[in-house]
Amino acid sequence: MGGSPVRTPRDWQSVRVQAGFTMTELLVTMGIAAMLMAIGVPSYRYVTYSNRVSTEINSLLGDMQYARSEAVKEGQAVSMCPASSDYSACVATSSWESGWIIFSDINNNHTIASSANILRVRQKLGSSPQDTLVADNSMQFVTFNREGFATAFPSTPNGFVTFKLHTTPTKAEWSRCLQIFSTGMMNTERTTDPQGNCS
């Protein structure tokens, strides 16, 4: 007669053995997983850091372009400066990582005459530990006139001032730079760019 065959205890033992993993298979699988993590984690970290610093340097570039366009549109000087902790005044420093303020410089003296003159505020860089953003030549402000030129510009051998953005700890592949010329032109660079000046 038909029907399901009756399994003996020996049959059940055989099924249990076939359904499991051997110690060798488990160790090989764990070894492969460890190798993949060793390869993937540094790549993920590079992408994360690289995207963050690119966003930060591009925000500085975008705000400088905005300040320049506002100076041309308003027909008067517009300045940028490192911000105080309450984002209401300029701070005399060439370190810009704590944020910056863009304002109509109605007195053309690089100071904020009134809160009504503030056009835009950028919050401090949000990474932890915080990235550093330092301008060379002790650049404590950037001012554009109504023609779009950068005024009160320091005399430099290369004709530009560089803002250097470094991660903490510093790694060359994650660093970014922004160069601004007295003509008001700007560009960004990586340390890996050929014939670049970012370091």
C-alpha cells in the first residue's frame, strides 16, 4: 500500500547532519566576511569624509559668490567675516570654521553697522572633531565692491589667497582649498590636483 515511509532514528540523525555547517565552512565564511569589511570600511570612510569636506568647501564658495553678486546688485560693498558665537558680529581671526556672516558693508569698514545689514549667516562646521578652515595671509574678511572685485586684498606672490579646509586628524586626501583672486574670481582644489597649490 502507498503512504509515507516511516523514518527510523538513524534516518533523522542523517537529516540533522546534512542540514548543518561544518566548523571549516563556518571559519571560511567568517574569514571572507572579515576581509570584505577590511576592504569596505576604509572605502566607506573615505567617501564619507570626502563628501563632507566637499560640501563644506562648496558652501564657502557658494557664499562668496553670493556676496559678490549682492555687491554688484546693490551697487555697494558687501563683506564676509568669521562670525562671533552668536552670529551677530565679526571676529578678528583668520580661522573661519566657526561660521561666517555676509553683510552689506555700508560704511566700507568691514564691520556690521546694524543687524538689518546682515544678508546671510553660515553656521559653524558641524563635524566632530571639528574640521579647520584657515585663510592664509591673515585674511580676516573678504569684501567685494560694486564691480565684483575683492578690495583691501593682500599682496601675494601668486595673486590669490587660499582658504584651506582640513579634517581632524589631517589627511591629505580629504583636504580641500578655495582660492580667491583680487579680480573676484574663485576656484576650489584638492591636494591631489595636478599642478595644484592645495596642501
